[in-house]
Amino acid sequence: MITRQLPMDLDLQYPFTYDRTKILFFDIETTGFSPETTYLYLIGCIYYKDSSFQLIQWFSEGIDEEACVIQAFFEFSKNYEALIHFNGSGFDIPYLLRKCFLLKLPYAFDYLQGIDLYKKIYPYRKILRLPNCKQKTIEAFLHISRKDTLDGGDLIEVYQAFLGKRRYEILKRKHRHLTSDERLPANPSSSNAMPSESETLLQQILLHNEDDIKGLVQICPILYYADLFEKPIRIQKANIKGTALIIEFELVTALPVPIQYSTDIVCFTAQETQAALSIELFEGELKYFYENYKDYYYLPAEDRAIHKSLAAFVDKDYRQKAKPATCYTRKKGIFVPQYEPVITPYFQQKYSDKISFLEIHTDFLLQEENLERYVHHILSHMMKG
């Protein structure tokens, strides 16, 4: 087993609640998806120590060293509290746990709190206009570059080629009367000699894993976009401009990259700590439906409902018992939509409509609490859409 350690020129630009000395970034490399029929050959981690980030990688030079790699990782990780990964909940962690079971290794992740960057950002991929939610796609969104050009599938072939070349070179050394246990240097790039074919392949494998873990650290600012939807905002102003309601608000933290997202009636823009929603207005007549329809009568001639206390003064021929769909009063005004009954009172076109409307008037524009709730509601709806 090769253990490779290097200092990393990195900066963690997201304020996790954990002390950075207790955070471990990790990624694994395997020859496939099934723990029963494939092998784990590399685990890499980045951690913070002595005022800088460090990289450590455990690499299996043969399938017989798989257990050694797993053991080295778990023994090392005992000093940490948070484990940050990219879709590790879906692959890396279940794979390792299954391997521990198959190899009868007494390890688990009970002492580590997992933070899956993939799961954190996946719900917001449409608003960020990401074509997919791969790590490299997020790196491109945040303008992060990497040296490695391989993907996981390519790496399997490179590792298989490494095993073949490594075996051939050992046999060749034996033929030249070299010691059969001669091993590759722990850090191939540090050797001054011309690297062998297996060493070149090993460098490609280690670089891919290194760039993946460095990328984990570098894409942490993507979590600011999750915060946009999950953390409080501060309303700055709300007014009607033309045919739209404009709500401007301030974010708790600055976004690394400006974003803009639009639907048919909503436009959302955000840059650094400033954001705005533009919602198309509906001007016309809507209905307010009373909940306790059994206490009302419907007046067909006037197309509205009145309470029983008043209906007693109306001729029986001009009134009928109200139903849920006829228990309403009409209102003309300017409205904006809401997709769930978040704020009351609300108005509808028909009783069965799922979309309701809020009346826009001076009082509403000055109600900061309701404006905040409405902004979060609209952003949440955009996210689901």
C-alpha cells in the first residue's frame, strides 16, 4: 500500500459550524459499483492541520491490499467529527460499509456527521441552471479549474493498466536480478528519475482523486445558494412598477456567482448580497370564499353570499343555502399569485383552484413579515418547478 501526503494550497470559503480541524473531506475510487464484485483501490482525504490543508491518499498496489486501505482510512478518521463528500451518502459510504462487512472489518461511520454536498445542492439545480449535478459541473459554475481530465470510468481502465504494467515491471526486475519486493515511491512525482509506465499511470490515478477532493473544498461556496432558500432575508423595499410587483431584499451572505431565473410570471435575480423578485400582477375581480359555508346563504341575483343573520331579511325566493363553491364575496383589485395558502386573506377565481391570490395594497407592501414569507414561498415554488 502506498501512502501519499502533500500540503495543499487551499482555502475553505464557507463557514461550517464545525471547527475546520475537525472536518475531513474524502472520496474513494473503485473498479465498479457493486462491493461484492469490484474492488476499492484508493481513498483520499483532505484535512486541516498546522494552519494549512493537507492531502493524504491510501493506494492499493493490488487487490490483496484493499483491507489495508480501508483500515488506514478509518483509523485516521477517528480524530474528526464531520465528513464532507459528494454523493457519498449514495455511493462511497454504503460501499465502504459493505466492504467492511465482507472483509470482517469492525468499522462504521457512527462518530462522523456526514455532509453531502450533492444532496445539499441538488434541489436548487434548476434555479442555478445546471445541466446536471455532477461535481465537475458545479466546479465549472463556480469557475474552478482542474488539471485532471479523466472521469471515474476512465480511471478504472487506468488502474487495470497500472496493475498489468506494475506486474510486468516487477517480473522484468526479477529477470535483471533486482529484488522482487521493490516498490514505487510514495510520491512518484518527487522522483528525479524518468517515471516508468506504471508510475505514469499511478500519477494519473492519484491526480484524479486529488483534484476530486480539492474540488470538494473549493465548491463549498455552492452552499450559499442553499442558504438563500433556507436562511432569513431582509426586505429592503416593495413597490409596484408597471405591471409587476417588485420586492428587493438583502441576503445574509454573498453569492459567489450572480444568478437569474425566470418563469412565465416570476423573475428572480441575485448578485452578491442583493436580490429581487419581480411578479406579474393580476388586475381584475376575484372571489373570497368563506370557510363556514353552512352559516351563509347565496344570493343568485347578486352573485354573492351573506351571513344567516342578514339573510333573515331577504325573501326566501331570492336566497338559497350556500355551498362551498357559492359561499363567496367578490373583490376588484390588484393581486399576485400564491401557490399554497401561505398568507391570508387570499382570493380565487374558482373554489377548486389550487392557485390563490393576495391583494396588493399599501398595508401589504409595508408588512415586512408577510413580504418575507411571500418571498420564501415564491422561491420555494420556483425551486420545485
